[in-house]
Amino acid sequence: MRIGSGLRLFALVAVVMAIVAAAATALWPENAIGPGQDTGVAVGTVLPEARELPAVTLTDHQGENWTRESLKGEWQYLFFGFTNCPDVCPLTLATLAGALDQLKQSQAAVVPGVVFVSVDPQRDTPAAMKTYVEHFNDDFVGVTGERAAIDRLTEALGISYTLHEPGEDGDYAVDHSAAILLIDPQGRLRALWQPPHGRDVLAKEFRQIRKRFPSA
């Protein structure tokens, strides 16, 4: 995941949305079972036992404190990245927005929230995060903070990332895991999806997971 200094979020939007719209078919061979079909076979991984999150304090895109308590009370998708990401992050956030739209259109009783955690706090200020996440969905939450807190959270959740050395122009690349995590209403890691992601799969399997853990 390399970044160029000339890349800008809004220049990517049309391309990203077009890719997402086609993803449900493009990621599946013609004779394969599509993500919209009910096969009983899960694409995501449900943990045998939910995993507790560590105590951390970060800052959300409104400039307010964000802790693991902020995750409690509702189901939430969690994704790690950075706002200068040229491809994976905008594609994934657009996919998550599409999954939420599908759940709303199907009149799902519960629609999860989305939290985007930046691993690049040096560039991703609350103001930058606000502009970024609200472009995809007004209800998305962006958070970042001190490196120690980010590391404590990523290590507990099995998320890896690397900040590379800056080039002559001061720009630098960031590599990071691209898994989408599902946090249950008790603030615990319940499931995850590795890429490639599909909005159909995310919506369908969320409904299945919620039925499986109705008291979570």
C-alpha cells in the first residue's frame, strides 16, 4: 500500500464506487457460489469465544475521548488504516457503507456502526479524520491517538502495520492489515473478515452472527 503525494480522496471516489458496485460479481467466478446466495457456508471467521479489548483512550473525529467503552451498546465494524491510503482504505470504507445500505434497505432490526482507526496519527488529525470518514457515511466514526494506545489496540486484535521511512519529499508509505473486525455490544471482538471483502457478505453474515448471538 504505497501512497503518492498527488493522490486526493475526492479524485478517487468515482473509481472506488464503481469498483464496489461491481465487486459482488467481479470477485466471484462465473460458476462459483455468489455472496448473495444462502449456502450456509461462512466467508468470515467467528471466534469460538469473544475476545476482550484492552483499555485504551484515543480521540475521535469530533475531538472527544474514545475508549473501549465507546464500542459498547451496539454492534460495530472496526477497520484500521490511514486517510492517505490510495486504494484499500477507500475501497473498504465504501464497501462498509454499501453493507450498511443493504441492511437498511432490507429493514434489518439492527444496523452496526463503523469505526475507522487511523494508524497514522502524525497526519490524521481529528479534522482530517472528520472530512475523510463523513465522505463515506455521516455516521462513520474516525479515531486515532497516541502511538502507544494504537499499538496496544492493534496488538490485542492481531492487526499489523508498518510506517516506512519518509522519502525526499517527506511523504511516506504505510502498510497495514486489511481485515474488517466485528465488535459485539459488549465491546468484544466477535468475528472478522479477511480481504477481499464484499458488501453482500458483510451484510448477510452480520445477520447470521446476530441471530447466533442474540444476547451478545
